[in-house]
Amino acid sequence: MSRSATAKQRAAARENVKKAQAGAKSKQTLKHLNKQTRTALGKEAAAVRRGDEPTRKELEAEARRLNISGRSKMGKAELKRAVARAR
């Protein structure tokens, strides 16, 4: 028995890939946020790139070092506050 895909299966797979790509393209979530939120996210990302702000990963590592409980469930802003309080 041959295990290679039939032409019909390959065509279906190609179609599924196209559908998945189209779905991903239509869910561009940043595009659908309001301007103020997009601006704030852009400014925060720029601050991280410059090194002015720590990344979430860095904050979580610091929280681990400070033995802060519940850190894995915290968002970036919560981690920032918790680390500042624990210092």
C-alpha cells in the first residue's frame, strides 16, 4: 500500500493552507485597535528597544529572583508594580 498523498489530497491541503493564510491576514488585531492604544503600544515598544523599559521576560526573571508569587499570571504592568514594591 502506498503512503503518498493523492492529487486530490494535495489540492485539498493547498486549499487549506490558503484558507489559513487568509484567516490570519484578516485577523490583524493591531489594525483594529483605536489610535490612542496603537500609539501607546508603539511608544512602549520603542522604549523597550532603546533599553529604557524592561521586557516582560526580564520583569518575570526579576520577579523570580525576588520570589514574587503569582508572577506567571501577571501582565507586564502588574509585574512592573510588583517588582517595584518588592525592591
